[in-house]
Amino acid sequence: LAHLDRPPSPVNVTVTQLKANSATVSWDVPEGDVVIGYAILQQRQDGQMQRFIREVNTTNRACVLWDLAEDADYIIQVQSIGLYGESQASKRVHFRTLKETDRLPSNSSNQGDITMEGLDKDRQLQTGEIIIIVAVLLMWAAVIALFCRQYDIIKDNDSNNNKEKTKPCSEHSTPERPSGGLLRSK
């Protein structure tokens, strides 16, 4: 009876976010069975490397494959883990990682949409960062300007007050004398 309680195989196994050294696998689980985890068998087509990823106590329906070799062919199969065992493996899904150079902007006009989108995103990010930097600089400039203006007003008030107290007739004299007079009176 135990084999009847095994969950059905995952369906719609797809590989997305393909890069030179990583990819994301996602899949769906048919309704009605309790699935408590998944197992992924990842294998290089030339047979050099095999990896078994097993996660229990998760409802995730996706997994990131990391440390892949660039420009290499891989095969993956996903199993659902149920309370009483694992499902049959899903259909084999084949994918190929990108070359490292595919991500660098090339001047050729036959670029795929994916690389173009990636470049646009990077460019937006840069302009976004520049806007932030400029905003911060402007804020600082405004703060400094405000501070200087207030400081000047305080300074002017002080010097005016002092001048008025010591010499009411300071308006008639040259600017140098009152300050000399102040120093002497001290």
C-alpha cells in the first residue's frame, strides 16, 4: 500500500534565470497530495558532475542551482517528497548555461532581448544612484548655505550691537577705527 501513498511527480518543470554559473528550477505539484519537500537530481550531460539537492519541510516550488559550469549542458529531474515517500522523478529537463561573455555588452546588433533588458536595468540603476548622490549633495549644500546665512546674521547683529553701544557716531567714522576703539576699550 505504501507505494500508493507516494505523491504524483512534479509537473511543468522549467528552468529560468539562466546565467553562466546558475539557474533557477521551478515546478508545480498536482493538487490533493501532501508534499513536504522536494528532491532535485542535477547532472552534467557529459557525466562529469552529479548533484542531489533535497529539501524537506518546505513549500517551495523553486530552487536555485548554483556553481554550474559555464556553457555546459545539464539535465535535471525533480521529485516530490510526501509523508510516505518520494514521487517518481519528473520528466528530464535539459538546459545549457550561458557563456560568461554573454553577459558583457557587445557591440554586435544581434543581441537577444534578455541581454538588452539586463543592460537597461543596469543603466537605470546607475542613473538612480546618480540621482541619489546629487540629491544628497544638494541637501548638504542647502544645509551649509542655511547655516552660513544664519551665522552671518548672528555675526552682523553682534557687531552692530557692539558698535552702537560703544560709539553712536560710528557711522561717520571709517570702518577701521571703531574696531581699534573696541580693542583699546578692553
